[in-house]
Amino acid sequence: MPNRNARRLPSHPTKGVMEAAVTESVSTEAEDDRRVEWHQLWVAVRRWQWSSLAVVPASPTDWAVYVARSLTRVGSIHLGTAVQLLDATQMPKSAISSFTNYLEDARAVSRSVIVACSNPSRNEASIPVILSADAVILAIVRDESTFKGTEQLIKLFGPRIIGSVVLPKSMSRPRTV
């Protein structure tokens, strides 16, 4: 459920302080684009103006691809045009500039891109990509994500974080990054 006190910013998320829009737990069914929770999350994250959205897991497992893929599908339905998905979860340091340049190009042509990133504690190359994104949402897994780990992400990316999604631990396990 979106935070009713969240403020919509007229431009880039880093120009002010925001409160995160948080959803209840979302479904893990195969046809996620039919689940209302994903649509609610999409509407919540679109309150802010962004061209690129980084999905960052708050745990060592890689939930970012799952969340990013689900949002890409739902976003394409809502926008009536393709939302691009970039998988940066296993990005080497040598690819940082390619990813950051792509996000800059997307911003210049108002293309919507969702980037699945690794937790920075697992792949430090994700940090510049996350910082290059206009906005960030955290993927938090119940009974797996720690308060300390989530707090570290908030310290690193706080001004860019516009929301989070809480996932049940009972999901089939994604790969560990």
C-alpha cells in the first residue's frame, strides 16, 4: 500500500527528501502481470518522474530480476509501450560505463528502463549503476533481508529510494549472487 504521506517530486528524485511508497507482500505466481499488487507498485513508483529505475535486493539472493521483470511487464501494460529491462546482477566492473551511458541515453530520449541490480555487498560494480538511475526501489525478503543490510542501502542510496517491495520467503529460491 503506498504511503499516503509520500511527496511527489516534479523532477529528479535527488532534489528533495522523499518517503518511500511501500507495498504489502506481492504474489509470486507465474502470471504476475495479472496480480493487482504489481499494478499497485507500478502506480506507486510512477508518482515520481524517472526514466531509469534500479531494483536493489536487500538480501544476498537475487530477487531484483524477478521484481524488475514483473514491473517491466506491468509497466508496459500501463504505458502502452515497452519498458526495457536491463539485468546488471552479474555485471563486471568493465561494463559499468556501458550501463551508465545507456541510462543517460534513456534519460535523454525519455525511455523507461528498469535495471535489476545486485546487492552492493555482493557486487560493488552495481553501485555506480544504482547511482546513475533516477530512482531506486528495494526488494526486501521477509525473514531473509536484515535490518542492518537494509539500513546500509538506505545510507548509500537514500535520496534516490522511492519505495520498496516486500517478498515472501516462501518463494522458490532465486540464484544467490
